[in-house]
Amino acid sequence: MFMCRFSLLLLDLEEHYFEQHTAYNLTGRGPEANRRTSGSLKICSKSIIFEPDDAVKPILKVLSSYYLSPSLVAKKVTFQLEVPGKTEDVVQMLLQLHRASCLDKQGDQTAMVAAILQSRLARTCFDKNSFQHVTENPHMECVAEMVSPLVTNAGHVCITDCNLYFQPMNSYPDLVVQIGLHSVRRIYKRRHGLRPLGLEVFCTENDLCSDIYLMFYSTKERDELYYYIATFLENHIAECTAESYMLQWQRGHISNYQYLLHLNNLADRSVNDLSQYPVFPWVISDYSSTQMDLLNPASFRDLRKPIGALNTERLERLLERYRDMPEPRFMYGSHYSSPGYVLFYLVRVAPEHMLCLQNGRFDQADRMFNSVGETWKNCLEGGTDFKELIPEFYGSDSSFLKNLLGLNLGRRQGGGRVENVELPSWASDPDDFLEKMRLALESQYVSEHLHEWIDLIFGYKQRGSEAVAAHNVFHPLTYEGGVDCDSIEDPDQKIAMLTQILEFGQTPRQLFVTHHPQRITPRFHNLSATPSLSSSELSPSSPSMESFEDLTEESKKMAWSNMNKLALQSRHKIHKEAVTGVTVTLSGDSIFSTSQDSTLKMFSKENGLQRSMSFSNMALSSCLMLPDDKIVVCSSWDNNVYFYSIAYGRRQDTLMGHDDAVSHICWRDDKLYTASWDSTVKIWKCVADDISSNKRTQFDLLAEFEHEAGVNTLDLSPAGTLLATGTKEGTLTLWDIANPLPLNQLTCHSGKIHQVAFSPDSRHVLSVGEDSCLVVTDVQTGMLLATVHAEQECFCWDGNTVLSGGMSGDLSVWDLLSSKVIHKIPAHSGAVTCMWMNEQCSTIITGGVDKQIILWKPEY
């Protein structure tokens, strides 16, 4: 059986393979039949390659500049096509390519070859006989190149209503590549050659290897194909952003390994592009001990620093050079990821790529990847070695550590042959090494510090003054936008610049511009939190409460897991205008509601309406029940807050503390928090010993938080130390209760914020606005983690799942991690305006503009 030995890696960099012909190589003297060697003749842009059918005979490559040289003629290197009628066409093409190779400037050579390539592509089109189904309707067709490591292959792209096709111009390695649109899981736009021309398609959940990587000749065609596939997938797969993956990672839904793969994908890193190969961190620093101790912080690399800054003495030498360097300055003369570094690690499984990159030679034996420990030591001490790792070090395939192909990689100075990679003493074999590397990557220490490395590679410390402060400055050419190659007019200079950039390595696309949040890990007391986050916010409760809390948490989890099975218990239409607030006594016997009709109503499921109270002629905006179960507090558009005594059946107190409508109120530890359209939030202290007694109560103003616009909503963190406020202009502000200065201030909505609420662990705030967006914000960093487009007005959430009320009147159950609606429940005939949920999450009450109040329970 014929075995194809030809590979695109036999071509020079940027060389194209046009076509092949069955042919004979005529050698020596004597009868022609004895001199003929049958094989395949490949016509390429810089050479012709003859692959004999006899695998024993070597492949012959003749450069196009030598086609008509006297030396070649003297050697009588002759090829004879099996189909004589094609000879003239082939000769004409060879003459064109020969003329291109004889041009003085490389830029002119490249331009002429590109013109020949485009001319050949223009004379052909996609063969529709390759369609999987006769009923397929083509949407668009264009020319592109399929990208694989170090090589590209030109051809025709065609997308139909159910398939994506690529048909190579040269039919290599297959006549056609076909991908069903229903099987596509992810698509990414890519930079290729520093230009926005790439598109990568994944059909599996393994985000390391894609199914096809295409490079187009125009951004417009790339984008048209991308949006066609994205539209097709819109109802099948949610688009995932860096922020949505961050939220999943923070909450432990994806591993450190998976998160890093996703970030690499989003930052244009691909295994098909060695200049932008996925980058992973060194996490272990101990390669000499016999046992790996993952509980000892000394076993780990300092993830706050780039590789070049880990050795203080070396860093001082680099900084001294940096200070004396003219602009543009850089600290490191080599990058942490480049084609050479990638193949340094992978030479045992991809020797052909190393030979292609290094002109048919392996590196010197002593410079090969011989030992993990030696490589780490050189990264710490070498003057020009700052490389990080690749994903394979945390995968399951250990073949890159073993010389399974029996390659002759040379002998070291000590005389020993280069064979398998020498592993640390704590690893019994390559598989054990990878297993322990995976354990290290997912360890407590790395989980608590990985965000610091992400800041360096993908985040805010990648560029600018923060990069300088973090000693993380590389050559300007490695950064996206560092040079505009299209503005370079001289073709030779442009090619030289592109070659330098691609071989030197490229910094990932920047994904984050603020501090990356820390991962939520079980051992909260080990986390380094900002002073504004108290230990009560981050630490579990005392051991004596654990069993009770575990039981409560279990019941909450069960309730939320069944939130898509809400059963309607009863409906009550007791107001004349939209319902604005609901609160319930601890026993659940009495329900109170406020409305724009200016009344407070008291009713029960069994007995219906029991009381109706009116405090002013203006709307009531919200209500709450005090912990003693005896007082209902209501806020009003008349600038006041009213206290209603259930026992005495009358208004007991009035707090007049604002100059405009009071929009929302909270109560915690005998303190009342009031939000107002007068642009302030105020904290009041109840002076009376018993507010429920039949006496007037005094309230002292403790603090005032000023805003630039009217405040429409507020929420307190579970421990009562943090405050979140939302304004009528869309600004979310996070405050430390002990300090009237904002911790973070973000314009995360384009209109009024209807509601804000902390997650149960105080790590995140969810807000919903009139701009039809649900937004998740990280408390510690102020980073927007997720944005979901939905016309919602109120909600309850457990940190992952959201039950919201929408403008349409439906209740929606959202999975924030996938940004998807899990379930919709018909509820009101107009917008849902308020929602209440008890502590056990077992009872939900909603109110709407339809003047109705509906009681719900999850079904188990």
C-alpha cells in the first residue's frame, strides 16, 4: 500500500503548494524503461518536489531558481508527466515561478507569487458535488487558507444551511473538509500574521485542539462567515465571554486548567499557530525533593511575578540595562512563548516541525529539553530564558516526555544520548509526573493565587505603568498594535518585520483591564482580602452553628434546584394600582403589601384582605418587616418613612429625613438604611429600647452617602458591612459602611437601576436596569463579570441561579453561568414589579402592575 511521505512542512516558510501530477523521474543512461522512477510531482511556489512511489528512494526537491540553471541541466534532472497534454500548462507555470524567484527583492517575489496564487484560485470554484446532501443551499463561497502549525494551504470555503466546507486547491491532504454546523461548539475570531483574518472552529468540548482554522484574505469575508455560523448557533449555544468564564471559575464550576484554556482561546492563542500557542504557568518551584508537598507554599512559584522577576539578582541586572536603554525600552529581550520554545518542549512528538523551523537540523544536544529541573533552573538563572509552560504539562498525554520515535537527537557533552526527559525525583514516571502537575495546578495555593498570574499575562499588568511596576515589559513588537505592518510601504521591510514578530512570539490579547478577582476557595481564612472586606464576610460561621447551617443550606439548594417547578398557590387583587413591595411575618400568617395607590394592605392566603392603611396621598415605594415581627416600615414618594404597628393597628412613627421621594429601605442591627431620589443614602440609629412599644421613637442620623444622581435601590451584604446602591442614571456604587467614600463606582447600566442584591457569599452584586440588562459585578475588584440581556425588573438569586420578574409578566429562571433561561413561568398580565422570598427559599411572592399579588412554592 502506498504511504504518502510528502508533507507541507517540506515547503519553505510562506511557500504554497499548487498542484500535483503523476510523473516519472528520468535518471542515468540506457533504455528509458530502466531509468524511469514513478511518483508524484508537486508544483510549489518556490520549488518542485518529486515523491517516488518507492518509499526506499528519497524525495527530491528542486528550488524554482534552479529550474533553468546550467548545473541542473548538466545533471539531467528530468521529469516526464504521465498525461502529456498537461505538460505545456505545467511548463508555463514553472516559468512564471522561476521568473518570480529571480526577482531581486523578496517583497517583489512574494507579490508575484501571491498574484499567481489568486489567479489560480479565481479560475476555479468550490465543487458542489462535494455537498453531503443534494438539498443543501449554499450561503457564501470565498477563497481562504487552512492553517496548521508552520504551514497554510489555500483553497475554497463554502458554507451552506447545514455544513461548512473547505476544498484545498491541491486536494491535500483530503479532497474536502466538511464540518456539520450542528456539531459546532465554539467559534473564535483570530489574529493571523497580526491581522484580523483568522477563524477557528471547535466541534468538541476539548478546547485545546480545533477542527479547522481558516485564514481569509479579507476581514469582511471572515466576519460574514463568523456571523452566519454565530446566528446559526444562537439558539443552541450561549456565547461565552472572559467575564462569564471568570464567574464559572470563581465559583468552582470549571477547573483552573479549563479556565486557562478558555482564556487562551479568547486571547487568540491556538495550537495551530506556534507564534500564539496557548501559554500556561510554571506553578511548582521544587524539582529536587523526593516528595512533592502541596501544602507547603515554598513548593510553589511566586505567581505574582513574571519568570524574569523571580531571580532578584538577575532582575537587577535587567533593570540596570532597562534604565540605560533608549525608547522604546523593554526589560526582556526574549518572550515567554514563541515557536522555538513550543517546539523545544514538543520536539519528541513533533520533530518534523522542529526540522522545518530550523532548516532541517535539531538543536544542539545540550540545548534540548533534557530535564525538567534543568529547564526550570535555566528559566530562573539564564540571561535570556524567560519561557513559561504549555498546556501539555497539565494534560494526560505524556508522550512529549518520551522518545518513543527513537529519534537521534544527538549526544550531550558528557557523552550520553538525548532520550527521555529527566523527571524530578518526586515523579515515578511520565504519567505520574503529569498527574502531580495537574494536582499542583488545581491545589489550594494555586487556586488562591492564579488570578495574580492572569493579571500579568491576560490582564491589567500586561501593559502600561502597571506592567513597568510589575517588571513585566517585553519588546514592543510582541504586543498587539505594537506596529502597523500595513503602514510599512517597503515590501522587504514589511516581510522582515512580520517574520521577526512571528518568530519572536506574541503577547496574548489583553482580556482584562482591572484587577482579576480571586477564586472562591473553601479555606476563606487564608485569602488575602482588601481591608474593606471583613473576616465576617469571608469566613464560615463558628463550628457550633455548622450543622444547623448545613441543614439550612441543603434546604436552600433543594429549593433553588426546583425553582423551575414553581407552583401557583393563590392570587390576590387587593390594590388599585401597581404593587411596589411585599413583606411577611415570620410565621407567614400575615402578608403586607404596598402600592402606588398609597396604601399598605394586610392579608392572608386563607382569609384574604384584613386591613388597609393609607399614610399620605402619594405612592408607597417599598416595605419591610422589623425582626420583632411587630412593625412594618414603609417608604413613600412624599419623602417620608412610616412605621406601622401591627399590634395597635395604626401608624406609630414618621421619619422625615429626605428632600425627595424615599425609593427603598433596608434594616439591619437596629439601623435603618434609606435611599432617596435626593441623591443620598442615610443610615439612622433607633434610640428607643423597644421600637414596638406604644411610644414615639427617636432616630439619630449616623452616616450619609452622597451620589451624583437620585438613588433608586440599595442592598446590604449578608454580614452588614458592605452597601450597594443603584442610581436613576445607571451607576452602581459599592461602599464600606464604616467609610462614606465609595470602594467602587461603575456605570454598568444605561438607565435607571431597578434593583441590586449581593450574592450570599458577598463576592458579587447582581443588578437589573431599565436598559434590559442583568449585570454581575465582582465586589473586590469592581469588574463586570457577566451581562445578560433581558427585560427584567426585579429578582431573587443564590449567586448562580436567578429568579426574575420581567416586563412581559413572566417569571424567568436564569443560569448565570451559561447566560441562559432555564425556564419561563407565566405569572402576571403586565410587568412584575416586586418579588419576596423567605429565608428557606420555600415561598415566593410576586407583585405586578396588574395590581395582583401571587403566592408560589417550588415543587419537590
